[in-house]
Amino acid sequence: MVSVIILSAGNSTRMCGVNKQLAKIDGVPVFILSALAFEKCERVGEIIIAAPKDDCAKFEKLAVNFGVEKLSCVTEGGNSRFQSMKNALDKVSRNAEFVAFHDGARPLITAQSIEKVFDDAEEYGAAIAGIPAVDTVKAAENGFVSSTPERSTLYYAQTPQVFRKELFLNCLDRLGENAENVTDDSSILELCGEKVRITEIADCNMKITRPDDLYAAQAIFSGRKAVRNI
């Protein structure tokens, strides 16, 4: 069984005053679309949502109203992604074999892509969604290019990121306070020398970061609906 943690407690600093988690795409809040994609997956046994401290009741009501039937609880987010993740981990069922982390602000994830990551996590113990880098990436020092990594070896890390629960908890315990500064969940395993599989996904899985992203996400979502209805 997979326990899914939807991380939705961010402060939307680049959204010009708009709470991206509550912004709507096709009439549905962004974080709800993320949760509903996991709702469709048979291996998901529970969904835990990490929400802003003062909005837990609102997020829970929305989740119930929009049909997130696998909702286990809405937990209070922290001042950082790491703290939100830790708070939610405390609520994970002891029966869960795997734990999955997903950004609530990635509402375009599909059940098909999720299942691909689940398959790899079952085979390798740890897997993350990712897409090959399409742009040339430059490393810089003091504002000047220092090197150009080989693009064929680079991927953009996304979510979901899925791990055997005991493996993840063990690595978290081994790192202690050093885990607090990681930029994504898989880095916790990497720092402990564990291998993490990259699962290439084909669907757009963009993260809502700026106001214009909502327009792009709406266009993609509407396009998918139109194709399904043809």
C-alpha cells in the first residue's frame, strides 16, 4: 500500500498575492487536482495533505467536497518543505509499504504517469518522476560561466517521488539535521549512498510557480479534455 503526501503548504511568494494551491483550473483547486490523480490509483491506500497552518480546515472541507475519498487527514505544514514533510510523515499508516511525495502545485500529473513511478519504486526501492533536460545548463561562479555539463546526463527532477517507507525513514534518521537543507526528497537517499531510479514521464507535469503558469495549465487541461471527448 502507498501512502501519498501532497505538499501544499507553500507560501506562493512568486504568485503576486495569489494562493496557487487554491487557484482553480477548470473550476477545481490546484491541490485538489493533484490529489484526485492519486485517488484513481489502486495502490494508493491513503492521502495526507500538508496545508498552511491556518487553512487546514478549509483544505479538508475542499478535499471532501471535491471527492478525495482516500483522504486520511490534513496536517499542518511547517516553515519549510522539510518540516511539512516531517509533519505529514508522522501521520502515515504503519501499514504503508511505500510513501510518495507530490507537490500540490503540480496539478497536471496523470494516474498513468503515477503508476509508472510506482512500478519503478517497487522494482528499485526508490523512484522519482523526471524529464530529460532540453535546455543547455550552465554552471556559474560569481556571475560567469564555469562549466557546461553534458546535457544528455541531466534531468529535471519532478514529483511524485516514491520510496519504500522503511528505507526512507532509515535514511532520514541517519542524516539527522543534515536532511533539513535538501531541495527534494530523493536527495535524502542520495546523501546516504542509495540509488534512486529516474522514471521518465511523457505527460506535462509543470509546477505552478508564477501567475502565467495558471493560464498554461488551464490550456493544457482543456486540451486533454477535448481529446478525451473526440
